[in-house]
Amino acid sequence: MSLADVQAQPKGFSRRQVLKIVAAAAAVPAAVGGFRLLAPQPEFHVWNGEALGAVSQMMIWHPNAGYAERTMQRMLTEVARLDGVFSLFRPSSELSRLNAEGSVGSVSRDLVTVMEAARGMAEASGGAFDPTVQPLWDLYANHFAGPVATVGGPSGAALDAARALIGYDRIDIGSRSVSFAEPGMSATLNGIAQGFITDRIADLFRNEGFEHVVIELGETRVLGDHPEGRPWIVGLRDQQGATDRTMELTDGALAMSGGYGTVFDPSGRNHHLFDPATGLSADRLVDVVVSSPRAMEADALATALFVAGESRARAILARYPGASAVLTRHDGTQVRL
């Protein structure tokens, strides 16, 4: 999912230039009656790096640099802990162990919560969103990594075998355990866990008293408005990676899904957003952008709507009153729901 960095100033400045300008201006105390205020003035404190396998950023507005830095480090510790729950690349993560063993007990409440939310989105979307599509990912990745990869993708027989292992209704979720009904099943939470983690960090920042915050951990969530009293401006990247659109956001979340996010072949026809009903990469839309109060909801809805397509999108979205969406068709036109 590909959202460009949230801008700290209007368009026309690069992000790096903008942050320098804002910080420099905010660090100079205001003059009142010929005297300068001695109290520290708020400024942006920014962390840039990689988290959850994605280029990430956190930006907070606060007068105390030391407190802001210590809080940021606590947030990064929490992100690392949650990566140890949901990562598909760390063999020791709870999700990796579930996929390897078919059943895990004494798991964190975090895994149970996200699994329950994933099943709920699967039911609401009529299966367009399904966390058990990981066998398709493995199939496509192995096919296109092989020496005789065909442009058409895996064979029909291989697709049928992978699809036989898909079914959100075959996940057994207990209070502290998760298991699959069939050997060979596996799950990915990449379409919902990043949103969950983003929400967790946003909630922690809010509990610490921060009122103007930007969090980009694969999904985008902001607290409050920009310190200037206007909405945050979020740039959206197109298929070539250029920022071609912007959206305003205040105290909410944005998520974007497009097949061009991760592709298996140069044509882009085979990508990571699979339709569980066919085993093929969904191709009904170019991309979907969802706005919602919570990042987890926006994250999962963006995937569900992209796979389901325009004909089913309105009915799915109606189940989430606080959410809205922009669907981009292949002819370049858009529909707002």
C-alpha cells in the first residue's frame, strides 16, 4: 500500500525542506511587548526509518524535545514488539509459527484481536478480504522465481490446489489460541495488521498528551489537525511512484490499495492482491483509497474494495458508516462512495 509522506506545509516544498523550515520557525520564541518568551516553543520532531517492511515516518508536535524523543523511542519499541507478532519474515513470530505448525497456543491478545477483525472483514465483504490467501502468495512467488516461469502465471491445477486451502471460516480462534482446520493452510495479515499497529501507536501518543501527530507505518493516521489549524495534506502515489493526488485529513486514517504495489512479473498483471474466488490477481480497479477514523478499518477496507470491485463496493462500505472511499477505474475516472 502506497501513501506518500504527509506534508507539513502546502505543496511546493520538498518534504525535507518543509520540515526544516517549520522546525526553524517554531524554535524561535515569539516576542511579546519587547520581551521573548522563555518557555520552549513547540516544533516538529520527526523519525524516519523502516518499520514493518515499509519506509516509515512519525512526526509529532511538542515543545519538549527530550520528552518527544523518549516517547518516540517507546513507540518504536512497541512497533518492534508487534512485528514479532505479525511478521511473515521472522520465523519466531506468532503468525509464522501458526503458518508452520497449523496451531499456536498462548498467543498474544494482539494476534487474537486482529484475527477476529480479519474474519469480520471477510464476512462483511463476502470473502473478498480473506486472511488465508497466503498459499496463493507462496504459489505465485515460487512460480515467478522459477526458471520456467510463464507469463500467464501458475497452472489451473496449481491454482485449484492453492484455493482448496483458502477459507476464513476454517480458522478456529480461541481466547488465546489460533488454529487452522486443514493441514497446509496459512495466513497473511498484511492487509490489516499494519493498520492495527498504526492505531496502537496513535492511541499511545494520544494517551501521552500529543495532539498533532502523523504516523506512517504502511498506513497513515493523524491525530488532530496541523498546528496551523488546517487539515494535514496527504500525497497519493500513482503507478509510477509519482505523487499525482492529494487528500486532506484531520484526526483520521487513510489507506490505499493498488495492484501495482507489489508485482510478480514485469507486466504487472500478476500482483499480490488476490481474488480468493478465482485465485487470480484482482483487476477490477486501478486502486482504492479509503478514509476512516481508524487505520485498521481503512487498511482492511481498501483491500476488500479493491478485490470486490465497484459493483460490490457500495454495499460493503455501507457496513462502515464512518468510512468513505475513492475508486479509480481503468479508464482513469473515479467514483466517490
